[in-house]
Amino acid sequence: MNMKNTTTIFAAAFALALSCAGAGAQDSNLQELFDSAAQTPDKKLVLKDKIYFLDEPLKLDNKHSGLQVSANRRAIISGGKRVRGWLKEGRVFKAKVDTPFPIFSLFVNGKRATMATDTGKEGYYKAIGKNTVALPGEDADMLVYNSMTVNSKDVENLAKMKPEDLKRVYLDFFLAWYSPRYRIESITPNEDGKTSVVRFKNTMQPSKARHLAAKGPSKKYPTVFRFGDKAKFHILNAKYALDEPGEFWFDQDTNYLYYYPRRGETAMNLDAWYPVVGSILEAKGASSVNPIKGLSFKNIAFMYGRQIPDYPKDNTWRATTQAGAFIPGFVSFKNVDGLLLDGCRISNCDTYALEIGEGVWNSVVRNCEIYDAGVGGIKVGKPFSPTGRKKGETSCIEPVNNNTIPHIAGKITVENNIVYNYGRWNKAGCGIIVFNSGNNIVRHNTIFDGYYTGISVGWCWGFHKTFSQNNKICDNKIFHIGHGVMDDMGGIYTLGNAEGSVISGNEIYDIHRVKYGAWGIYNDEGSTGYIIENNYVHDTEEDSYFQHYGLNNTVRNNVFVDPQNHAIGVGRRSKEYPDELVFERNIVVYKSPTVLLRNDVPYERRTAKFNKNMYFNRAGEVLVGKIPFKKWQKDFGQDVDSIIADPKLDGYTPTNELYKKIGFVPFSVETAGVEGAMKERFERVIKNYPFVTPSPYK
């Protein structure tokens, strides 16, 4: 029994795209148009309000410096091909497709179709344990990476398949902060007659030497058991699972594409497209010191992109870690100085929608709409791992060679964009993610309906030196994310040293997880130097604010309302991390059985200093770690100038004037999220939006 397709994009949005583009399509060689325009004195290219089809990416380099590409209303650049000639066969339709590669994504009448999926009766399957039975010639030390034990009944349909067909089926895992998709190798029944071993191709596995040398959690990291022995998964791309409206399956032997129609769809009205390109635009300057300069796009839409297997012969994708960080962008820029994207739309792709990559500086992304992204919306910078460090050095700053820093991006403004319906291929993607990059501004964006974090900043665990300084995350609206599928996430997530950075004026709500980590604002490992103020965080499944560990962070003048389990949290609390946090002039409202502090224990002042806050428990006494508030004040020296009182919130604004006693200053988040014409667009999108129901994975 398959779960109904919830990853829908409005057919109206697709119709709007076609109407804006006018009737018909443009057959001009787009690469030639770009190249020719770059040679003209004014360097301007005005595309017609039509659809331009590509079967390979546009490529721009230094000779395109200064190029300005625009359209009067909307020009669409499409990497898709239409499927024609549908025939009815039982409950499904089928069509012959002339394609040299498998079809792993399909879009029908403006909506993403789902690869044939078997989710089990509970909404998921789960391993019942690790496998310890090696086949002849198999390395027993590596079994934990490449196999698992399951109930035979769960895979009985798979066990009937021919070996060559079985190897085209995938296991889709949901593992806290990464979402790997592994190809099945084989299924072997165990002697007990009740269980079987499923072997799969784990592309995150280490070498045997690394496996044997590793210790602790790092040793288990690439396995599906890192977060417990009951790894949960779906079965993808099995023909027998084609049994729900909106699903498809591609027969690689016959090149027939099968589709189970939704209500009202017929062979005559199916408008079905499959993507043929991975990246649709690749702009790359010669180097970080010799970039493309002054490149702009206005009113251009990019749609239909596929994720290409790293190993094409056996249809295997290389698994990626947290946040889908190493998956590229559908529209990609590297080594560009002075990039502008204004009024553009990027949709219907299987990767990150937009990559503002290494060597991009002084650039702006504004007034753009990004939806139906396979991984995440916008990625800024590069998630590089430092090289050339000596043992004992503590730095996430790469060595400078010939006065260049090739992987760094900075001074990027991402503003007034709508990012939604992301994580539709790899659920670990973020709405907007900024890696090891500084002096960026992320403001007035509206982000919703993703499976993982809304805005993520930083890519360096611990207190090492970073480039992630002076980032401003302000006036964004982030809501309805997580969906109970992933863990360890937040509306806004930070990582590492970020002196001079500010998180202000954001509204965050409706965050859900599987086991842990549905936080509003989440300062993860080593977050340092943040000012967090004037934010309104409400209705999160866990803490409104949580800090794993950090230094010199100040959380002040925020309104935190109605978290489900804990209101405020600090993770590691020891002498190792003094002066982690100042928490002051905040209003915190919750309702028992929710507790005020995570783990329901009081915090020493060496860890976090609480003062001048207003607390209110809608359903009982305010206790701090199970002790009375006065004892918290007297014995711990915390919150000595704080008060317990109902702030009498009007929305998020206190009307009880006792707030003046703590120095709280009322603020507004009415302008959080997109503004102007983009707000009007958001209101049209959100009307009757088919929000995802939280999953049954818990």
C-alpha cells in the first residue's frame, strides 16, 4: 500500500508559466544567442516570452562578463522533454519513450509524479537489526555498511524479482540529517525462515582500513544504523508498487514509461514531461581572481532538471551527508563577481535549485520563486573540508595559495524570495544554506513546506576559525517544515564561529521531527558570537530556542510561545564551555506538561546567564528544573530580575505593561517574509495550498 503523493505543485503555477511564456516554443539555439549578445556593445539579450528547450546546459565563462539577460514578462528555459502517445493498459497508461537514459522523475500537468513506492502498511518499513551473516567472499567487517536484516514478508515481492530487475530498485532511508538512496544488490533468506538479508550499495562506506581505525560514532556514521537498529525506509522503483494515482515506473528494458493517472487525467489530457539535463545553466569564471564580472538575469524561469547517477551503468547515486550539501545546483554560478538574479523562477528539478558557489562575490538574488526542488532551494558557498592543516591546528580556513582563496564566497544578498516545496528527492536539503561564508544578508524570504531546516548558516563544527562572520539573517518567515521525517533541524540553524552575526526579526513556527530536534532557532556545535533578538517563535515541536554548545551568544528581546516539549534548551553544560549564553529580556509562554528548560534541570551561571525575562505557564506553576522559581533565583543566582506574569499577548505583542519592568521593547514581525509583489504572489500560492500531513515515521 503506497502513501499518496503529497509532493504537489499547483497545476495553476504551471498554467501561469505557460501563459506568461505565450503559445508555442522558441527553437533558436540559446547558446548562440547568449554568445552573440555577449559580443555586442550593450551586452543585452532580451528573450522572447516563449519556452526555450535545452538538452544540454548553457555554459557561460569570462567572455560573457557584463551580459544582461531579461524578458518582458517571462521567458522559460526548459530542460524537459514531453511524453506523447499514451495508451491505456488496465489501470495505468503507458508510452514509448526514446531516451538513452532511465527516467527517474516525471512531471504531469504541473505536478511532480512519484516514483513507484512501497511504503508498507505503517507508512514505512524498518530493519529489524544488523546482518552478521557473510556470503562466501564477502568481508564480514563491512557488513554493517552494506546490508541489514529485515522481515521476509516485507520484501517478499522483491524476492520474486529477477536479479537484473532487483538491482534497479532502491531503498530510500530517512536518517536524522541525511537521506540516502541505495540500490539493492540482492536478497538472501536466513535459515530461520522468517528473516532475510538485504544487501545494498552504500556509497558512503569507508575503506576497510578507515573502518577498523575509526572509533565511536564516526565509525558508525555511514551506516543506516547510526541512529538505531530499526532503520526506516521506503522501497522505490519497483513495478509491483505502481498502485497509487500519481505514481510512475520506467521499464529500462523496453523504454516504456508507465503512469497511474490521478482523478480526471486521461490519455488525451496528460501533459507529461521528464527532465533530460542535470544543470541547465553553468556559469563559471576562470578563477576566483579572474571571475565573470557583472552578470544578470531578470524574469527568466528555469524548469525541469534531473539528478544524474554518479555511476550511470548501474544507476547508483553517491550518497551525500547532512543537508544534501554536495549535491549541485540546477542553476549554478562559480567565480562570478557582481551577479544579479531578479524576478526569476526555478522549479521542477531534482538537485538544489540554485547554487551561488565558490568564488561568487558581491551578488544579489531577489524577488525569485523557487519550488519543487529535489534537495534544497539556495546554497551559498561550498561545503569544503579544510586541507593542508597540521595536526593540532584549529581552523576551518583553507590555506591561501598565491593570494587566492578559491572556495570562498561572500557578500551575497538573498532577499525577498519564496522558497517552498523542497526536499522532494533528497529530504535533507535546506531552504537556504550558507556554508563557510561571511558578510552575507539573508532577509525577507518566505520559506515553507520542506523536510529539513529552513535557513542554515555555517559549516564548521566546534570553535575553529571560519569565514562565517558578520552574517545577517533578518525578517524571514519560516513555517511548516520537517513534516516528522527528519531530525536535528530548526527553522534557523547555525554552526561554528560567526562573530558579528545577527538573527533578528524572523517569524518561525510549525516545525516537526521524528525523534528529536524540531527547534525554532538552533545554535549547533560551536556557534559563537550571535545576537538573536526580536524574533517571534511559536508552535514548535521542541524548544523555541536551543543551543547545543557555543560561546558568547546573546538571546534577547524575543517572544517564544507554545513549544510542545521544552521551551528553552542548552545542551552541553560543563566547565569546558563557560560564558556560553546570555538569555535576557525575553517573553516565554508555555503550557504544562511542557517544561521551561530542556531536560528539566536548572543551568549553572557559568553555562548560561538568565535575567530580566518574563515567564508564564498557561497551566500551572513556573518551575525551573522541577524547583520553584524563587529557589532558582536564590540558589542559582539566575533570573534575579525576572518576573512571572501573563504578558497578555495580542498575537505576539504584550499588553501587560509589566513587560516594561524587564526592559522588553515591543517589536513587529508584520513585515517578516516577502514584501510587495512577492507577498501578493505568496498569498496566491498559499491559498488552498496542499500542505503535507506530518508523517507516520515516529
